[in-house]
Amino acid sequence: MPNPDYGLDAPKLVRRFAMRGGFLIAFAVVLYVANRNTSPGTAQALASIFVAVGLGFLVTAGVMVWSSRVAKLRLRDRMLDGFSWRGDETVLDVGCGRGLLLIGAAKRLKTGKATGVDTWQPDHLSGNNPEAGLRNAKTEGVENRVKIESADARKLPFGASSFDVVVSSLAIHNIPSAPERAKALREIARVLKPGGRVAIFDIFHTSEYAKVLQQLGLTDIQLSSLSLLWGVPCRTVTARKP
């Protein structure tokens, strides 16, 4: 059986960083070769600056690739291991992409079901489409416990109190304004059952999420320690609906 492929996050940005890094290092070499005889000290100093900046871009691209291919799988397991699973839960993954959290949750279920929703933006994840998620579910042997739908996080097509667990990873920050992100969080709180748990991993806005969830009446709100996956500060916020 093939291995599941959960995609490369922000693929255009990774490619841009890699190309800029390679260009700056090549430019440094050309600059040094062209000027080493007439101004060797200046040529070496300028080349060193361009090489350093270029390496910075390449390292950032490498960190982003490692985060997408290795670290986010470890992150998924830590997030999901934070729940006490019975096996009969209904789970929603908001911004499921190629099914990383969705399938991880489904593997912890016996009679429960896991549903994923997304708007399938290609800039957010390479090969971002529902067919890729379904292929991964089949590869992981959980296709009978998974359902994938197209839906916006700000208008979830589910009734109130529909899910025992709601998870999300690297999705809500793509909503461009705080009021619109708050709409998504209100929808998450609406579809969560009383006593249900939510876990959201994201970059930049997790303190904002915690504040909004508290305003919505959720309790046991916790923020994880900061990490620098994808080269930016990120952490997980968890909460419970009373």
C-alpha cells in the first residue's frame, strides 16, 4: 500500500523562499568572481552578506518542508492524544485539507464518524482537494468512518450540538479579519455538543481564539507553549463546552 500524503503547507511560499535563496547565493558567487581581482575585500564582504541572506531563505524553506512532512504528523498525535476517546464520538475537522486530523481522529474511533470540511484553497496546501483526503482515508483503512464536505468555517452546514469533538489545524488564520475569524469560532461552538471538546492549532491568532471562546461561554481554556513550526510562532488552544 502507498503511504498517505498530507501535502505541503503554503507551497507557493516555500517555493518562493527556496528560489530567492538560490538566486541570492548564485548572485553572490557571480558578484565575487566579477570583482575579486579589482576589489577583493569589498567583493568578499558583499558576497558574504548575500550568501547569509540566501541561506536564511533556504533554511526557512527547509524548516517549512520539515514541518509539513514530519512535524505536523507528530503534532496531530499530540493533539488527538489529549482527548479521552471512547470510540463512538462524532468528530468535525474544520479546514481538513488532505485529512491529517480527520483521519487521525477516525483511527481512534470504532463506531463513531469523522467529518471534514474545507474550501480547498490550493495556496494553503499542495493538492488540496477532497479526493486527496479520501485517498488518504482509504490508504489508512478508515474510509468507512470518514466523510468530507465542501463548506466554509463561517457557515457550517450542521445543526447545533452535532459533534463531540471539533478540531482544526492551520486553517482559521487564513480567514482575513478578526470579526470573520470570530464567526468561524462561533460556528465551532454552536455545533459542539455540551461537554464536547475543541482543539485548534494555528499560527498568530491563538490568543485571540482563546478570548473569543471564553466570550462564547466555553471553559477549561488552555493555550499550549509556543513552537516555531513553519518558521512562525504557533500553538494549540483547547476548550470545553459546558
